[in-house]
Amino acid sequence: MLFKGNGKKIDDGILPREFYSAAKTAGLKYLRFRDFRHTFAERLTQAADDLDIVQKLGRWKNISAVRRYVPHFRERVRPGVKVLERISKKLAQI
């Protein structure tokens, strides 16, 4: 919920309405308001690397909702791949 400087509520629908009006004027047919939420989660996760923070700032109800917005970057999964490589080498020696 947003508030004006004088403490009065701002209609929740005003931001999406203004966004779609501006997108139409700019000729952006395929840009959705929700795309910004995805970008927010993706960039914050890259910088903060803490899904709890992303969840709180994005106001998601649970962490699984946040996870669907977060892509799997090579840099993020590389440590797991290295662990699997070490395990497979040890198993190969047996």
C-alpha cells in the first residue's frame, strides 16, 4: 500500500495503469508490469545472494515463490559442480 506525503492512500492500481499507458505510448507491446518484479528479484539475488532478503523486500509469502524468479547462474552452481566432481573421482578410485 502506498501513501501520499499527506498520509492519504494511493490507489493500488495507479502504478500499473500509468505503466501500461506509458508503454503503449512508447510502442512497447510485450513489456509487462510483472517483468519488473522478475528483474528486481534477479538483480537483488545477484548482489545480495540472500533469498530471505529478496523475499522480505519483494513481499513474497514464502521462499519457494522467490525461487521461481531467480535464474540459475553458472557462478552460483559452480561450487556444487566441483563437489560432485570430487565425489565422482573418489568413487572412480574405488
